[in-house]
Amino acid sequence: MTRPAPSPPGRRTALLHWIAVHALGVAAALFFTLPFLFVVLTSLMSDQQALTRDLVPDTWQWDNYRTVWDTPGFLTWWRNTLLYAGLGTVLTVVSSLPVAYALAKFRFRGRNLSVMLVISMMMLPPQVVVIPMYLFWAKQLDLSGTLWPLIVPMAFGDAFSIFLLRQFLLTIPDEYLDAARVDGCGELRTLLRVVLPMARPGIAAVALFQFFYAWNDYFGPQIYTSENPAAWTLSYGLESFKGAHHTDWNLTMAATVLVMAPVILVFFFAQKAFVEGVTLTGTKG
Amino acid sequence: MPTHTLRAKHRTSTLRTLAFLSPWLVGFGVFFAYPLVSTLYFSLMRYDGFGVPEFRGAGNWTYVFQDYPMFWPALRNTLWLVLVMVTCRVVFGLGIGLLVTRIKTATGVFRTLFYLPYLAPPVAATLAFVFLLNPGTGPVNSALEGLGLPAPGWFTDAAWSKPALTALALWGVGDLMVIFMAALLDVPKEQYEAAALDGASPWQRFRFVTLPAISPIILFAVVTGVIQTMQYYTQPLVAGKVASGVIGGSGQQFEPGYPDKSTLTLPQLVHNLGFQRFDYGAACVVALVLFALSMAFTALLMRSRGGLIQAGDR
């Protein structure tokens, strides 16, 4: 009889450690993914089965997604969301970049105070100023029932985006800017020709955050558009969808999937851009 | 160089700075400074959106603090959420961050899976959790009963609605995971090796090497967590609405806080007072309380500015 060769104690504990870590990893992965799985499975059930404790659909009703898609209004909510998130993101980037550039690279009195004010604005709950803002948009400009009260302010710089862009621009060495200035570029040209290409990863990150913010926003559309369903966004419409189909959990879950899916898709595409951007800045030193 | 050209140069650079800052200067005035002053003004007025505001003095303040039945429950809920939800999120986020730095196989897959729930739109995620935690038919309670454990009422039980919201918040812990992961990878390896040579146990290495190194990030996570709690609006409101089975989308009739005021938070009061009761004056009082609390914690955050800058850099 030959005894199995005793493995060195170090290797054995390393193996046990590996197993323990990965078992925990799988458990955590289940916690994070099972909710998605249950939502998708329920979205494919019949309305009767969705009210039972079953986990797997008896008949896979892919038609549920068509039913949701054909719900009156659903397409309009999509269009509104894309307008709010798309146009809002463009306006935010265009208006925030010069501000962030000035706060990062210009020397002037009151710069630190300005940065502190930006941080304060960033931390301010939107509810603090909503009463005067609502009165301003609704009573003075008569724009309630539209998304403009949410989109127009983005043309005037968003505090979070300014802050994040400034942090990013601080990492660009001044020598690049000085070189451009010596070549006779004005500040605007320096910003567009030198800073903009180098800041692309930072801009991508800000655009992504802003897009998600608008996509997810519930409070804004609730305040300004609740009276006019034609101006609702997906995040706001989704809840009323639940109200109108209060026993059809299958349809509600299908609508939930349709609201979640684009965000997750955008993340997967943008993740690659992020990694590329980070590598690019890395090689540029 | 003669002084007058120097002065001219200074003037152009001031003009240039103002030009670059102009979008934000307008935004600061119109969307921050003006409405803040206006909120202060309305907090002293009686105004329902029609007619002329009428001076009411401290009346709105005494109404909110003494007679408005939702103020103190909302403040108590906020305190609960700060103590329990923020703590749980920071501890869990650190745990997941530690775990993910130790996983050596399929690291990218694990990271992405752990991060994804953070991206789920809040309304969609809340709907999903109200369904998953449905006391009668939800899979969570089926599993609990299958294991012979008690099955709570979650979003329909005043004692369990905040723990249910905490579960939802833990599901979306991806933001903290990323921050902690970056901080943990920044701890110099030599310090661990030195500690291991000195015979330190894994717990001692964590306690005396990891924790001191990442403590600024923990402070950052706690303070931003508190600030986020001040803004906590969509999840508790939607959870209450959906769990109560209220029908119709515009929601003007829904009294927030279901069940039994247990999901009320301060931002919901601004909406309830302003847009359901049309008492703009009292709504502005709550807005100012919210402002004072947020700014107090923001000041705390800026005192530990290092953490803020680092985390903004990620």
C-alpha cells in the first residue's frame, strides 16, 4: 500500500483558501443575479401563473413583450426618455466642459470658493429648491406638462459633471497647454484642440453618468409632467403601468425588463470605451 | 512692460475666465441662489399657488414641527436609515470589495455581475423587489418557508419595510464595491508581507494594515451615504405605492409612507406638502430642514477633502 504523497501544508491551505473564496464569490453572484433571473422568468409567464409560487413558466409567453410594447403610450415614453437623456447629456457636456477647464487650469481669485460652491450644489437634494423652481417653470413660463424644465437647466452646467471633469482635467499636465499657448492658440482653441482629445475618457464617464441619471430620474418627471402622460418618461410611466395592470405581474415584469435592458446594454458597450480610454491615458503618461 | 498693458492683460484674463465660467454662473444664480432665497421667503408665507402670498411669520414652522403628522416619523425613519442602512451598505460594500480582490478566476465576470444591480433604474429595481418580497407569492418567502423560517410581510409590514429597503440598497452596492476595490488595491503589498513575517494572523493584517490604510475611504463612504439618505426618495415612495396596491399613475391621491408612515423620508414631505396639499409655505420649511442637514454633512465631507478627491478620480 502506498500512501498518497502528503501535500505541503502551505499548498493545502492555499487550495482551501481558493475554494472558500470562490464559494463565497458564487454565493454573492447568486445574490446579485437571481433577482434579474426571477424577473425575466416571471415576465414570460401567463398572468395566472405569475400569481403562483412557480419559478419556471409552463408556457413561455414571449408575446408579453409585444403586449407591453403595444401599450398605448409606451413608445412615447421611450421617445421622451431618449430626448431627456440624449439631449440632456449633450447639453451637460457642452456647458460643463469649459467651466471645468477654467476651474482646473485658470488662476483667478475665488477659484477655491467656486469649487466649494460646485460641491455644495452637487450635494443639494433637488427637493430643496423645487417649490420656487416649479413656480418659475409652471406659473411664469407655462412649461409644466413638458420635459423642458428638466432639459433646459442642463445647458447651464451640471455640478456633478463639472466636479468630475475638473478632477479629470487636473491630471492633464500643464506642459501640454503651455505648448499649445506658445504655438499661439487662444484658450478656446487649446481647450478644443489639446484638452478635448485628452479628456475623452473623462467626458465619456460624465456622459454616461448623466445619461443614466436622466434615464433613472423619477422625481423630475413626477413634478413637471405628471399631469400630461404624453410627456412621461419610462421611469415615471413604468410605475403607472403597474397601477393600470395591478394584477398582471407578468406584464409589469416584462415592462421592468424593457426599462432595465437599455441601461445594461449601454454599460456593456461603454465599459469597453472606458477601458480603452484608461489605457490611452496610461500610455500618454 | 508698462503698467497699463499689464492691467489690460489682467482685464482680458478676467473676462476670459468669466466667459468660460458663464454657463455655470447663470446656472448658479437661476437654479441655486435665487430659488434658495425664494424658498426662505416662501417659508414665511401662506401660499397655495393662486392669488398673492400672504405673510404668515413662523406659522409654517410651528405647523411643520407641531401639527404636521408626517414630520417626526420621517425624521425618525431617516435616523434609522442612517444608522442601519448606511452601516450595512458600507460593511457589505467593503466585504464584497475584499472578496472581489481575492477572486483570481474569472475576475472580470464576477466584478461585472456584482456591479450590474447598481445600474438598475430605481423604479424598475423597486418594482422587482416588491415582487420578489411579496409575502404571499414571492420566491423569497417561498424559500424561507421551505427552510422552516418565519416569512415576514416585508413591504406590507411597518416593522419590515425598512429592512426590505435595506435589502434593495445592499443589492445595489456596486458603487461602494468599486471605491473599496480601488482603495484595497492601493494598499502597498510590502506592508502585508512585513506583517506576515511578523507572524500576524489574517485578522490582524486586516485590522492593523488594511483598515488604517483605507479609513479615509470608509469615512468618504459613510458621509456620502448619509447625504444620499437625505435624498432618499424614489425607492421608498414607489415601494409604498406599489405595495399598497394604489391604482392609477398620477398618484395625487396616494398618502406616502405605506405601511403606517414607515417609509416616509424628508424629500417625500416636500412633495406631499407642496404638490398634494398645495401648502407651499410648509413645504419650504421642510426643504430648509433638508438643506441644513445636507449642508452640514457636506461641510463634514469637505473637511476630509482628500477622500472626496480620490473617490472623484476613480
